[in-house]
Amino acid sequence: MSISADGAAGADPGPTSRWHPRVPDESEFPAVVRLVGEALLGGKSDAESYRELTHLDRTLTVFDGAQPVGNTTALPLTMTLPGGARRVSGVSAVGVWPTYRRRGVLSALMRRQFADIRERGEDVAALFASEGAIYGRFGYGPAASAVSFTLPTRETALRPDAPRDPALRLRLLDAAEARKEISVVHQAAAPQRVGEFQRTEAWWTRVLHNPPGNPFSDLKCAVAEDDAGPLGYVLYRTRQVWDDHGTADSALRVEEVYATAPAAHTLLWEHVLTRDLVTSVTCDMAALDDPLFHLLADPFRARRRHIENLWIRLVDLPAALERRSYAAAVDVVLEVADRHCPWNAGRWRLTADTAAARCRPTDQEPDIRLDAAHLGAAYLGGTRLGGYLAAGLLSEAAPGAVQRLDTALHRADLPYCGNVF
Ligand SMILES: CC(=O)SCCNC(=O)CCNC(=O)[C@H](O)C(C)(C)COP(=O)(O)OP(=O)(O)OC[C@H]1O[C@@H](n2cnc3c(N)ncnc32)[C@H](O)[C@@H]1OP(=O)(O)O
């Protein structure tokens, strides 16, 4: 029996599992789409839009006869990580047919997927979880948080000393027309934030899609630019509303803001906050440390709600720890429990400084005993191992070892991914 991050010691869906995941073929894909749509209670178009993004050879499906009963895929994402951008497996489209749940289908899929990811030479997997209780047992840890928020426009203003540049201009256009310009801004902004990934054409098609039946307008885009070109953009939708007295009460929903200069950021937010007829601006997802929260004259006016963002899994633990950058020197022996990637389990000596890192097997006594999920949570620098220590979920034999490791893993920015996958 092994310990796991969720404290459970459940059934091990090892090679004796009755489920044998395999790559589906093109003719089977429509049934896979239906399975994922049904499991996630998503609309048909939701699931279908995955086809463009899905690489069949990175998809695994469990069949019972001809019927697909479980699925997962690993999207190839070039994600910004501490240490630079590299290929990450973006795990998505996870679903089990409702009459097959709790019979080990997901466990069989996860186990096979980890082996495939490792074989491809990718050391980190990332996902957005539908529920918090699913992925800890598989060695994923909650690595990033985000906020959604609402701003009542009549009570909201930006600080007078917010950076403003008279050389900047703003253009409002249909989002599809702006595709090329804004992709350049996004490409430049993504490396600045741990957790963001570079968007392919298929991703842009998905981001700029206008779903039928949406009560909000088609996507609009405001681009902030100077003579050298675009420096930022905001994508948003509006909904025209008149209250019972015939007074304008319209809503504006910000889908995303990316800027490579602080003054562009100010200009874009001032644009959405001052659109005529709008009384409330909402944003479904933003980084916890989005510059906007510092720029508001009264930050209390932003009604914020905490939401979960990326979960991270170190599939090849020594490779992932060696490829990471560190904020301070550390020399620590870790004893890692890993039920689903047994090649990670055991003792590792991590020796790192701000220039390089080395992670090798050792038989030295451990300083910290923890689960692979704890290292996944801490990997992006947004979750402190000290929290798990305080909760009694990991232990340290050498006093201060967790604090030293947290210091080395520290990042000045908070991790965030602006694209749910
Ligand atoms: C990255 C993404 O795509 S996120 C989307 C995830 N998908 C969904 O939420 C769709 C709806 N749910 C489902 O399709 C399924 O219930 C799944 C995929 C969450 C789980 O699939 P199952 O085949 O039932 O999981 P499986 O039987 O392998 O369970 C493994 C273990 O996880 C536990 N578990 C599975 N799902 C959950 C859950 N939602 N909450 C709590 N525990 C869970 C099981 O009890 C079992 O525990 P044990 O090891 O202690 O016995």
C-alpha cells in the first residue's frame, strides 16, 4: 500500500486492469466526441470544437466492444515554465461514459497516459480540473489560482497616476479582423507569464469563435498601438439591457486582455470601463496579480471570486526538476511517493542554484517526505509546500528544509493560464 496526496490508498489499476486504452481511429472519433460531450454535460458544439485541437495519436480511449467508454487526450502545448517555454502535455477531454464510472476506467487511462507522455520525452502534464477531488490521487497538484470579478462601472475609476502614454491610440474592430495583430501581442506576452502557452491557429479559431445562441454580442476587439505596432488588446462582448424605467443597464464581459506595455493595459481597461450605456463589467478569469487590481482607484469595488486554474503533474520528476530554474540555492533530499508513476518513487537529491539544477537518485536519509502531487503543486512557484507541512500532509526530518525549498521554488509572478483547455 502506498500513500497518495489525497490520503487514499485505493485500488491500483495496474497491468491486471480489464481496461486497455488505445489510440482511436478517425472513424471512431465521432463516438469519442459524443462520449466526452455526454460525460462533461457539454453542448455538442463544445465537444466538436475539440477535433481541430486534438491529435489522434495523443488520444487514448477505452472501448467496451465497439463502444468508447472512457477517453483522455494530451494536447501538445508550448507552455511557459520556470526556466523557459517547453512542450507540456495538456491533458484534456477526460470523460467516462456515465454507466461505466467508478470501475477503474479513468485509472487505466491515466496510467497508460503517463507512460506515453514519458516515452515522448515530455516531463510535465497540466490540466484544468472539473472537480477538485479527481486528480490529486493521480499525482496532480493545484498549481495556479485565478479570479473572476465584476466592476460596477459608475463607481469604478483607474488611479490618476496609472501609466498613460499620449502616443498610444485605440482601434475598435471585429475580433476576427484583428486576428493577426492580436496573435503577435499574445505571442510576445505569453513568455512573460508562467502557465501561459503559445496559441496555434486552431487555438485562435477556438478563442475567436462566436457560439450560436449567445445572448452577448459577437466578439469585439480593441487594439492599443503606437507607431511601431500593437502593444495590447482586449476581447469583449456586450449585452444591451434597458431596465424597467428605460434606463441603460447594459453589461460588458471581458474575455481576455493582453498587453506588453503598462500604458497599453491602462488604455484598454479605461476603454471597457467607460463604454457608454454599460453599468457592469465582468471578467470570468484573470490572474490573481493582474495589474488592474493595482490600478483601480478603489480596489474594493472589484467583487472578486477565487477560481482554480492549472493543475500540474511531474511525469518525469528528475527531468522536470532539473529543467526548472531556481530563485536561490538549495540542497535537499526528497523521499517521493508516487503510486501512478513508479519510476518517480524513491529518494532524490536535488542540488540547485540560480544557474543550474541536478536531481539524482540517492540513498541518503531524506530531509522531506512528500507525494509527487505536492511537487506538482509547487512546481510553478504559486503554491507553497509550507502549506502542506502545516496541514501535516508532508513531513520534514531536517527543520527548515521545506522553507528552504519553498525559497528556491519562489517566483516573482504568479502562475496563470488564460486559456481553459
Ligand atoms: C482534464 C479534464 O478533462 S477534467 C474533466 C473530467 N471529467 C469529468 O468531470 C466528466 C464527468 N466525470 C467522469 O467522466 C468520471 O466520473 C471521471 C473521469 C471523473 C472518473 O472516472 P472513473 O472511471 O469513474 O474513475 P475511476 O473508477 O478510475 O476512479 C479512480 C478513483 O478516483 C475516485 N474518483 C473518480 N472520480 C471522482 C470524483 N469525481 N470525485 C471523487 N473521487 C473520484 C474513485 O472513487 C476511485 O477511487 P479509489 O482509487 O480510491 O477507488
